[in-house]
Amino acid sequence: MRPASIIYFERFFWASMLVGVIGTFFFSWSKMEETLIASGSPFGMTVVVIWILAFATISVGLWYGIARRRSNVVRWIYAIWMGLGVVSTALSLLDPQTQFDVTLTFTLISTVLTAASIACLFRNDAAAWLKGIPATDSSIFE
């Protein structure tokens, strides 16, 4: 049986993915197209679609490794990979060229959900479960 922290991890993970997809396809897609057209890129949106699919596939693979395969190694890979994304988003807020719009709002919401998913993986019950050891309830000894 999976601990509560892993269930919360999954909820935060999938919520973050959903918010990211909505933000990307409904609010920033046309902006990305305009930027690529203005840059004269010969590849157009094909490269963007490939990158989105690649990152989504990697993210879902990491989710699977953690929530279904119970891999402690994958937990660390996920925490580092997504943690860098959280830091990158936070640093982008310091950039004076950052536009505070709907797209940024969706990005920030997705980032907060991702940070919450990472935090769930380091709770005692999740850490013990991922390491294959039984979680102990310290309240038993009180």
C-alpha cells in the first residue's frame, strides 16, 4: 500500500502537468509562434512540439519510476531535475524583461505544484516507502 505522501505527490505532479499544458497551449502558444516567425527559424513549431513531448515523456517516466516502481534513485533524479526548474522559474522573476501576464501566472502555479510534489517525496512515510523500509509512527512511543 502506498503512503499518503506518495498519493499527494501524484496529485501535485498531475495537477502541475495539467496547469502546464493549459498554460502552454491556451495562453503561450501564439506568443511562441510569433517569436519563432520573427526569429526566422527554419524549423518553426516542430522543434517546440518535439521539446514539449520530450520533457513530458521524461516527466511521466520519472513519475512512473517513483509512484509505481518505487525507485529511490528516480526520486533523487526527479528532485534535482524539477528543483532546477523551480529555481530557474524563481530566478526568471528577477529578470526585468519578464512579462507579468497570464502565461507567467500559469507557470508560477505549475512551479508551486512541482515544488509541493518534491516536498512530498521527502516526508518520512514516502522516504521510507521508497527505500523499502517500513515507516514508523513516532506517536506510538508517546
